[in-house]
Amino acid sequence: MVSRAALLIALLAATPPAAGQVTPRAIAEIADISGLAASPDGQWIAYRVERPSTLTNRIDVDWYIVPADGSAAPLHLGRTGEAWWDDAGVVAPGEAKWSSDSRHLVVRALIDGRIALWSSPVDGSGFELIAAGEGDIEAFAFGANGSLVTRQGPARDRIARAEEHERETGILVDGHTDLAQPLFRGALIRGRASSQRFSNDWFDRAPLLASLPRKTETRTLDGSERPATEGEAELLAPPPPSWLLLTSDLPTDIGAAVEARGVCKTKLGCPAEAPRLSWWLPRAGGDALVALRDADYRQSLLSWSALTRDLKLLASSPGLLSGSRFDFDPCAAATGAVFCIEAAPDIPPRLVRIDWSGKKRVIASPNPYPNPDRDGLLVETIAWQVSGSRASGVLIRPKFPGRLPLFVTYYNCAGYLRGGVGDEWPLRAMAAHGIAALCVNAVPGEGGNKRYARGTAAVEAAVELLADRGIVDAARVGMGGLSFGSEVTMWTAMHSDLLKAISIASVQMEPTYYWFNARPGRETFAETLRKTWDLGAPDETPARWKALSPARNIDRIKAPILMQFPEQEARLSIELVSRLATARMGETHIFPYAPHVKVEPRQKLAVYERNLDWFRYWLKGEKNSSPAKADQYRRWSKLGPRDTLASTARTQRSISPISINRK
């Protein structure tokens, strides 16, 4: 009879190690696609590829066009600088518009520290600058007569002088001031260290002088420039946010047909089994295309016929069919086909063409396609029941027998799985190193504390399911999350003995969080806390704060915690950071300039690598053999519950992703 150890050695000999193909660096450098734009004549589709580089610490952007009939390969128009991101850390999608004759593509691009307009002919002969100013070009459009309308923000030099003036004369603390963020040039805005202020009562942020009037101009075909008319300025009005689309926003007949399929009419409170409306596109003659998704973020495209007045399935995907990383951004329709960005748990972003018969063909794949035989990984969508409700997620694990330690992240699992919401935990790299990785979609239901308890119950039920299947070892479970996912992680740490190691990336509900934000001009902040969490001031509702605050429940937390916070959020959780450090239960790393979602490639790589090391250490007793990492293991050896440290003798193993000493 062959022993388990011998069997695993044979498997290792037969299959190349997964670590060589699935690494934190490779995950940090996954390319995305955005900016789909169909030419007016329907003959071309333009799109942008965003390529992060940990070498340059930039996200380089390249524009391409492809014939709508799919008759030729994509044509590279050129590289147009680097990507920028919004105040939350979401990369701004590509923005392109076609000239009325479909002969030129105009894009907004960040090059040499300014956002300007660049134009390329369809022959690919190169981009040239066509519009720039002292301020960044914030929006543009073509008029009916071919004129170019632009809106320009405040002059960059004027913003810089305003920042210096504040530094020299003192900064007034009011409802726009974020006391948790460095006030002088504490953010990266369009590639430049800049000052930032709250732009509303919650946590949206904007640069200094953001409220100043804009300069709106029109350049006519003869090259002359003049102030834009009111009608021309209206061309620059942003469309309604696509993520707010409801069935009631559709034309009446289409909305009724969609609702007849059981599609949820609202965005919140939908049962898990109800399909959700993602986006829609009108077509010629009253026809339309409607995209739905299920609770597992699998999208389907339905074609509406104005003649037959019904919806028919056009295409479906094991993941997203949309215009970005989000399910609510629409694809682009051209003559004979619709072009979408497809991304699924095991399909990295790629551009696909779907003709009106439903035939799907891959047009461009900027990322290597995962190879299960080479990577040694299995990707599986799973579902289970928790308190009578359906829960679901995606499991990534190595292809060998034996019970594995498990890492869990909770929020949503849309598109290609890199690191959960916020991309902090390198799920495929974890699996390559012998840690099963489970991404759990949030279970819908009531808000407040009930949503935290529901999340914890979903995680516990998933672990029980996987343990019953013989896949995971329920005694070696770790968890991590960003934003709401971090809150569920800490609730689980406080209300369950399940977790053996934790990693979070966001601020928690602490009294300090309240006092950093409660002052005149921030009334909506206080109102939201009361409405959503039933929280008043800490001295007004101390019991409620005690129930929610991890810092006030350190004695209930039994697992060591790694905190990797943006600097603008770290001070909000200073009590938690200090209490965990004093109790030798946590370690904190702070990332300057980082927004809510870390986006710089090198910062992304750093959190990936540290999280991988952290969970390998606590769930498997493994250390990375690099001498440069010796100090982190000396620090970590002093963390954890005292009884655990006294009784556990850790053994440093090699960097091999698979250990044969497995339960």
C-alpha cells in the first residue's frame, strides 16, 4: 500500500511547483481593460489596457482599436502615459471619443503631470496633443458640427500655491478637514503629492480649489477657440451613475419583461436567488441589450426585440460580461456584434466579441491564461445554506489530497479573483503554497449588527462544509478583509473561536473614529452612524460602542492580527493598534499616500507578499527562507496568545508550496 507521503512526493515529481507560475508579483501586475468605445459608423471598437508595473511603480496605459467585424487583429495606437485613480483608489477607466467621421480617436491622458487630450488616426501613425491648458482637462465632447468642447479644472500652479499658503498660514479645521490624513500634500492626485479635503459629509475627497468655477471652451473646425455656449456645456454633463440603475429606469415594456423574469426591482434587500439588473444598451429600431447577474456574479446578456416584444438569451459567462471590472458598466455595441470585457474566477480580463447570434470569440487577452495543469490549482464555485439563506463563494485550492489550512475573505467575488475586494490577499499564491483560499459573497439581509453576525455564520458554515468534504482543516483557518469585509473579519474574531490568524486593511468602529469626525459640517457622518449602527457619541451610547469596538474587546480576540492601513485611516484606529501592540497580539504597517484601496503597484506587491508570509507562518508554520525576512519572523514569534507561544514550537520549512507533513 502506497503511503500518503510517497503519494505526495510522486505528485510533486509529476507536476511542476505552482509557485513558479502564481506569485504575488504576477498577481500585482495583472492587466485590466476599460474604455470600450464604438465608432459612429459602427466599424471600430476602441479599448484601453492598463498594465501595472512593480518595476516602475506605474500603471501604464495603451490604446487599441479592432475592426467590429473581427476581421483583423487589434491595432496598437500607442501608449498614453499612466493611469490615475479616484479618492477611494479606484483606477479611472479609459475615456475615449470618436470624431464624427470615425477617422480619429481622442483620449484623455495623464502625461508629464497633466491631463490633456490626445488624438490618433485609425491608421495607428501615432498620438498627437490637441488640447491642453493650465488646468487638467476634466471632460470633453464633440458637438454636432465636429467642434470640440472641453472643461478645464483650476490651474495646477494655482492649486500648488494654495497648498503652500495653507501650510504657511495654518489650516482651518472645519467640516472639510480630515484630521486623520496628513493635511499638507498627503495624497497622490493624478501623479502629484497634493492636499485633499472632504467634499461632503461622508468620506468623499477632492483637491483644494475643487469648488472653483470651471473654464468651458469650444474649439471650432477652423481652430479658433471661444467660451462654450450653454447648449455646448450641456454635452459635458455626466450620465447618471450606472450602478444606480433600477428596472424602473428601463423603457416600460423592457422593464416589465425584465421584472417578469424575477429580477430584483431595487438594489438592496433582494433575496439571494433573485437576478440583479446590471446594465442595458439601446439599439437601433427599439431593440436593446440587457445584462443581468446572479448572486455569484455570473452575467447573462439578453436581447430585446421591439418586433416580438420579448427577451431572449444572447450569451452568458461564468463571470462578468461588462465594460470594466464592475458588473454595472455596459459593454459596447457595434455593427454586427457587442464587445465585452469578460472576467471570471479563473479567467483574467479579456476582450470578447459576441455576435447577434450569440457566438462568442476572444479578441484580446492581455494576461496569460491560467493553466490548471501548470499551476496545479482548482477553482470551484460553491454554495451552502446558512440560517435558511443561500450563501456562495469561490474556492481556490491546490490539486493534491489532504486537509488544507484555509484563508477566507468576505465581501464579493466578482470577476477574476486576485486578492478579494481591495486586492490585498494573493488568493492564487496562497493556494499555490498549500493554503486553500475562499472568497465569500456577502449574504443579503438586514443591516446593522445583523449583517456582521450573518457574515460570521456564513463563514462558519462554509468551514464546516469544507471540513466535512475532507478539504480543509477547521483548526487552521485565517481570515482577512477590507472595508465591510474587515468589519466582518473582526466581528468573527470577537464572536467565534474559529480564526487562528487575521489580516485587515481598513479602519474599525472605534470611539476615536467618532471623535476624529464629529464636528460642525460633518452632520451626515453622525446621522449615518446613528441610522446604520445605532451609535451616538461614545459617552452617549457606551454599550453600543463596546459591542462594536474591537479595541474594547481585546480580551475576546484569540488570533494575532496583521494590520496594513492607508495612513489616512490608521489614526482612526489608534486605540486598536496600540492595544493589540501592548497585548503582543498585532503588528501594523502604514502606507503613506494610499487611499482606501491601495493602488500603487509596489504597495500592492508589499501587502500581497506580507499577507502571504503571515498566513503561511500562522497556518502552516512555514517561513520564507529569504534572509531579508528574518526580522519579521523574529517579531512574529513574539505575537499571539501566551499559552500558544509557550506550547508551540515552530519549524522553519522551505519555500516549497507543498509540505508532505500534512494531516
